[in-house]
Amino acid sequence: MTGTGRTGGGLLVAGTTSDAGKSVVTAGICRWLVRQGVKVAPFKGQNMSLNSFVTREGAEIGRAQAMQAQAARVEPSALMNPVLLKPGSDRSSQVVLMGRPVGELSARGFFGGSGGASPGKTLHGGRQEALLSTVLECLAELRGTYDAVICEGAGSPAEINLRRTDIVNMGIARAARLPVLVVGDIDRGGVFASFFGTTALLSAADQELIAGYLVNKFRGDVTLLEPGLEMLHGLTGRRTYGVLPFAHGLGIDEEDGLRVSLRGAVRESVVAPPVGEDVLRVAVCAVPLMSNFTDVDALAAEPGVVVRFVDRAEELVDADLVIVPGTRGTVKALAWLRERGLADALLRRAAEGRPVLGICGGFQALGERIDDEVESRAGTVDGLGLLPVRVRFAKDKTLARPVGEALGERVEGYEIHHGVAEVLGGETFLDGCRVGPVWGTHWHGSLESDGFRRAFLREVAAAAGRRFVPAPDTSFGALREEQLDRLGDLIEEHADTDALLRLIESGAPPELPFIPPGAP
């Protein structure tokens, strides 16, 4: 494929479960391919996530696909994630189609039941299956432009209750004749049963495209695993294309913040010791429907900065900075902060001159008043009153990639919000404001701007009375590139790359055996 100018190769990376490693494997394959001179793009037909990103053309897509585009060294676009579902509750989601919100839909309505869109909203008939043509058109356009398109599935392809309306796993694999590589997380246990069961629950036509397996997160001596892989091949007629070792500290964007431990660190990697005499402790309030928690990744990458997600007021006591992050439910988050005593703790902090940062929904919560007839339909709700800001929720969503200046440094960010902020006072700060130790902005991603992040941390350290000094040379962009290269290295060193190339170029091997019983 390298240097041939051929277009249209493809692969679907599916998983035995959610969180099996599909996103990072897809990114790793993209990075490995682009290093071989292959023009490659990522794709996910349908994503469910509260972590999203804004492309340069102003389209909202999943952050995982933006990360995969960076791995492929291409500009992210709405073509790479045509359908994005943003949960607003356990039973409904905002549907973002080709980067733009088109309405709220119940899970029952989306997957083909009798539930429908919100009053006054429609979604192409309110059915998930109606979106398949859009998904396939986007995939076809990418395949006509790139040498290869590496697609990521969602959940498991063997979700037999959803197969009829599937547009992200076997639905697109069948329609686009994509070979499927199934990833299994061996760290959870039961990977052989998961591989076999996933295959055996698919119809004969679906099984024809299941090319083989990839073991993820393996610890130990791979020679002890090999007899099992040989037996799996004997049982299924399908080979294993690689065994990826467990890798600590990748720090790669996840699809959903729900799996983040409220007591754990932001990432497992061990960063360098602090440059100054003190560390800085950052507490992130784990609000309901937390969105874009990746905003704090750049802080966690700083030597001497310790980041934790918290849900109790007492956990704010020793924090030098408290962040109220973005959320898909600002009014719900406000109620949660009050119920748990975190609101009172934030008020005390501000009165004591201790730093607080609100981002997007968190910024809105720190204001005086919220008028919301769109997101929660709660009407007028009092905010925490820490910033002179009044917020009105608009029907249209703001999607932007602003560039500005703060603390004497250039800042880039992105905006994703329905709330329109009227700033009534304070010091201007990234289109938001600052009053004493309290800062608020709608801008996501601002802390990834290295100069601004250092200046902000110096302000926080001074207000907190900490002898903390930001490292002078931390580059978040360079760290992200190193992490993506590590993913490419995992594929290059631990997968059969020649066999993967054949899959991408030529499709699934012919005459793969059927494994009974098949789909019900």
C-alpha cells in the first residue's frame, strides 16, 4: 500500500466489550500506518460520549476521533464521526448529526422502539436505522480520499438486541465489506470465552467478516498464552493478529468520564518531581454528566501537579485549586454541588481567597443566575454567585475554536455550549471573567496552551501560598505526540503488521468457518 496511491482499504476494530481498547488500538494502527507512508483516516459511525471536540469547520465530534486523527496526522472532520450521542440522562441523549445537534431522543426511540424525539424535534423519522445511509456516505467519501480508513466499533458487535439497527459494528462492516478485528481485554479475564462467544453469536454473514482477534493489556510471559491462542484458532478457524502488553500512563483521551475513579489520579504515569519546593494539589469536582474532563490532562502532565477527581466537601480542604468542570447538565450539577456540601465549600474558598476555576458548565454554575428552558427546562435557577455572570440557554449550540490572550500569553481553545453568558463585571478572562481568586470561562482546552498554563499555575501557587514553580519546558503537544508514538510502537512491535496490511488491503480471508449457534 505504501506509495501506491491506492485508495479504499479499510478495517473495523471491534471489541468483546466496551473499554476493551478499541480507541487506542485504532489510534495505534493509524499512527503505525502513517509512519509507513500510508495516507490514513479514522472513522466511527456512531459514538456515545460526553467528551467532544470542535473541528476547524465548527463541527462537534467525539474527542477519541479527534485524537485518532492526530495519530493519523490529519485534520479531524465531521466525516470521521457523523453521529455523536451525548447522554443527558440514563434514557435520553442529544443527537449530533454531522457535527450539529438535531434534537434529544430517547434510547427507545433511537434504537427502534416507540420512543421519539423531544417535542418539536425530529431526527429523520426518529430512527437510528435511517442514519445508516449518512454513515455509509461519510465512510465512502473517506475511502475515496485516503489509502486506508481504520474504523472503530462501539461496545460489542454481538449485542444481539441491537443488531437490526446497528450502524457502527457489523452493520457498516456488512454494508462496506470491511474485515473485522476483534479486540479483547485479557486483564479482565475470560478473553478466550469472549472471543469465541462474540463470534458464535453472530450470523453466518457477519461471521464471514470476523477475520481474527487482538489480545490487549497482557501481563506476563506471552509463551504461556500461545497454546490458548492455538486452541482458539482450532475452534474458530481465525488467527490472533497480536498480543499487546499492558502499558501504563498512556494518557489518551477516553470516550467517557464515567469510568474515571473519583479517588484516583488522572492518569497512572509517574511524572517528574516538582521544580520548586512544593507540589500543587488540584481537586476536580466530579459533577454529574461531566463532559470534557480531558481539560485537566494538561495539568496532570505538569511535574509537581497532583490532580484528583472528588465528590466530597472535605476533599477540597487541602486543594490549592478546585476546578468545576464542564457538564451536560448545569442545573443538575448545581443541585449536586449543593446536596453534597461542595457549594458551601466553594463559597468558603472564595471568601478565603483560594483559587477556583469554572470551565463551561462549571463557569455557568459559578454565576449569579441561569435561565434554562433548553437543557433542563428548569426555568430560572440561582447560581453560586461567585462571578457576576447571568446565563441564558439558547436553542442553538455555540461551536467555536477561539484564539485569544490571557495573563500575557496566547491561548487557543474550543467552545461547546448552549448557555450564553452575560458578563456584568470583573476582569475579562477568555471571554469569561475573573473576580479575585475565582475564574470562569467557556473555553475548553485552554490549559493545553503551554505559556498560559504556566502563567496560570504561577497565579494559583501565589494565591495558595505554595512554593511551586512550573517546569519551563513542559510541552503538552509534544507529550501527546510521544503517547501516540507509543501506541504506534505497540502495534509495530507486538502485532503481525504484514498480516494487518493484507487485511486492510484485501479484506477478510475467504472461507472462514461458521461457528454455531449463530445469531438467534
